[in-house]
Amino acid sequence: MLDSEHKQTLINRLKSIEGHVRGIERMVEEDAYCMDILKQVKAVQQALERVSALTLENHLNTCVTTAIRSEDEAEKTRVVTEIMDVFRATGKL
């Protein structure tokens, strides 16, 4: 669960990314130089990675911490497996 501060930070970042993507769309429509488009796409990818990192940090500090401290072994296993699955899916492992 995101606290209100983290939530607002993520919403603000996502709105910024959305605007940036619209700008890239305009660049494509206006036949902008390919390298300029690629640079902007890379900036959006990095911004999304930051959103991902902030979300993961929040998840580790809240949901995972709670699960690890609990007595429920199945819940501990579930959260670790869940995190590993995300990393495997992104090719980070």
C-alpha cells in the first residue's frame, strides 16, 4: 500500500511521463530527427525505471517487511517468490 506522499510522488512522475510521451508523439508526427526521438524515448524509459524503483522501494519497506516479520511461512515465501518473479520477467536476474 502506498502512503499518500509516495502516491502523490508517483502520480506526479507518471503525469510528467505522459506529457513527455505526447511530446514524442508530436515529434513523430512532425518528422523530427530520428536521434532526437530516440533520446526522448530513452528519457521516458529512464523515468519509468525511476517509478519502478520507487514503487519497489515502497513495497519492500511496507508489504515485504510486514510479511517477513509475520509468523506465516506461506506469506513469507509468497512475497519472496513474487519479487523474484518480477525480476525474472524483467531480465534483471
